[in-house]
Amino acid sequence: MFRLKSSVSSSPMCLFLLSLFTICSLNAIAQDNCPWPGVMKQKKVASITIPGTDLIHGYLEKLPDDYNSTTKNYPILIFFHGINEGGHGDVSDLCKLLSEWWWTPSTLGERASDPVFPTSVVDQNGQTQKFILISAQLEYFGDANSSINALITYLLNRYRADPSRVYLTGISAGANFINAYASASVANAKRIAALLPVAPCSGLTSQGALNIAKANLPFWSTQCIDDVQCGGNTAKNQANLINSQNPAPTVPAYNTTFPVPNYPCTQNVHEIWGTVFQQSFRQTINGRSVNVFEWMMQYSRAAALPVKLENYTVQLKEDKVYVDWATSAENNNAKFTIERSADGQKFTEVASIPAVGNNGGKVYQWIDNRPLPNLSYYRLSQTDLDGRKEIFQVKKVMNRSLQDRSIIIAPNPFTTELTAFINVPQTQQVTVSVADLSGRIMKTVYGKYAQGAAEITFNTRDLPRGMYILKVKGDTFTQTQKIVKQ
């Protein structure tokens, strides 16, 4: 064992340096690694903003071992956790994705010995393929449609990912989440190459099953028959409902309801993913013995490049709202749609603008001659010729008289981000602060703002839940308002 000499250990300076080194080392481990496994193989992509969703702020990333030495595109597998692993997507909460003692893609990505996440997979043509693995963390299980579409768009823009080979899998509540996304529309189901829900708790609707069947989305659901938590026949019923549609899917939906030969239910019957994600678990599907990774890899989509959006702005000018955007490339683009909302939740379509279809890009503008009073929200989306829809970032606009000094908070209650809208009577220095009920200042923003409406945004992920006081103080005015962190 290494020991410090007594003359060194008795030195106050050495003790100070040793303590400082220990503190810094512990902080580094806390930030970059997790209690288990310690030194991580996967990368934490933490505290990010993904346009189009407020549910996902971080994920674990595992790249193929040759990713940085090639220029090719790779298949991408996106995994969604269960109900207990949700979090804010920061460096601390992402460790929850490794907290399961059972084997999911996020935990297999950290293991050094069998079972491990596969370094490569052989497809039906004998070709070796390698996954980009993304384990996303949800703050809560909200709107799957906009969140997964936004995440896929973000990942395709960030990585050399093959848009024709996007695969989704999830466990328990995560299985419900991916089912909700794929069954919401034919366009969603066509955007992914295969769907693997594990231990789902909720069934599909007839319309949802029809959407999956129309899209010919390869579907394999798994469950233990003794799963009393979510109903042991849920996986089987989902597959049967898809296959019973008219027209039936070209690729029949498949299910494995455990126990099956050589594979009993797990000790905790709901946690069947302890078997499903092991490479040794194999089933014969369409005449080929495959594990779940090989099954996914045999499917792909003919995916067009997405529209490349540039310079998307929404601005109030002379009592009108101008929505401006440009594209640098368009492929099979049918139209753009503009929606408007008074609360940021319920949107109504206010304009549909035909697209040029296929070209190198175009500049677009739409003017709202009768905007809503006070705070309103605008959402731009794009629809392909095949019906696939992509939703872009929501923009906020303030429309009110200069004499109105009231503060508008959006949202309130808030979670990870807080925006305050104020009217400044003349150009001046403004201080905006957030204090707890005892008066302790938690957040402060300083800035010089010109006459008119000003938008001030705080990152509030680190604020504890509770009630706070927001104070806006300028040279000529002071305003306060109660706010709530959920």
C-alpha cells in the first residue's frame, strides 16, 4: 500500500494540496462518471436544448469503435427507460440510466464482459453493421409525437446516422412511449425502421394499429405471461391487432410471450428485458434465428434527406407578426404550416404555405395581420409528400401597449426554464432577480434593454421546487410577481 511519509503528511501545505486534489478528483468522478461503473465507456451528453421538445435534456451516447476513423453513416438505436429512471438530463441524473441491475442497452453499454452491447451485428445479407446507441432520458412521459420527432431530427443533424436505419426500443413505460409515437400517424411509423417494445403496459388503439400496419413497420413486442403489473397478454394482443388490420402489414407483427423453450420468465416477471437484450436470446422469425439486434438490423427505410431550415424568426413589427424562414435544401417537400397558440399548449393552424418541393432552397415569409394580444406562441412545421411531418422550434411573441408594465411569466409554474416578458418605457439598465420566500437571491440577470418588449430567460434546472419571487427593477420602474417551480 502506498503511504505518505510522516514528514510530508505533517506539512500543512501538503495536507491542503492533498485535500484539494481529493475534492477535485471526487468532483471529476461525479461530473464525468457514475457510482457504477465508475469510469464510463459511454459519453454523457447533458443539459442540452433540443428544438421542439422540453422532455429531453440529455442522453448517453455510445459510438461505434471505428466512428472517428470513417466517413460512413451508421444505424442508430434509440432506447427509452422505464418509469423510475427519468430526470433532468444533467450529469447527475443521467446516472439513473445505469441504476438498473437488470440489463438494458444503457447498462449493457458499460459492461466489460458478457452480456454486453454488441460491437457489431451481421444483417440478413451477411454484412457487418454497427449501432450508434442513444439512451435518452425523459423528464416525464409527455407528448411522444413531438418529442421523438424532435429527438430524431436532432440526432440526425448531430451524428453521421443513417436516416433509413432509425430503430426504437423501450422498456415498460418507455415501451408505451415508443408505441404512442409509432401509432400516432403513418408518417411517424414510416420514419423508423423497426420497433421493439419490451414489457408494454398499455395496448394499441385500432387506429394506431392501422397506422403501423399501413406503414409496414416491423414490430416485435415481448412480455412474460405472468406479468400482473402490465397484463401478460399485452404484447400478444398488440401484435394480433396489427396483423388483423385490413390491409394487413407486409411484414407481420411478431410477439414473444414468455416462457418459451429455453427461456423462462425472469424472477421479477415484469423485468423481462433481463432476457430480451442478451445476445444469446434468439427466436426464429421469418425462417431466420435472430436476437433482437439482428432482427432490427435486417430492416431499413428509403429515407429522404430532411428539409434544411435556416434563419427561422418570429418578430412583432408595427402591430403585425412576421414569420420568416429560409431553406438551404428541400427534398419531396409538400408544404409548411404555421400554428398559433395563446398558452403554448393548444395550437391552431393559421396558415399553410405550399413548398417548392425539390430545390436548393427558398426564402419564405408569412404575416399575421391580426396577432393575439399579450403573449402568443408560433409553431412552424413541414410536411413531406408522403405525409411525414417535422415540427420546428416554438417561438414566443409579446404584443401589448407600451404603457402596460405587468410582467408576463411563461411558463408559470415552470420546470427547467423561465422566461419573463417586460415592457421597458425607455432604454435603461434592468436587473431581474429570483429570490426564495426568505429573500435569498437565487438567480440574477443584468442587462441594458431598449424601449419596448424585452424577453429575459433563466435556466432554472438547479432551483429546488417551490415558490419564489421574481423582481424586475429598472431606472424608472419596479415590478414583482410570485412564480412556482414544479
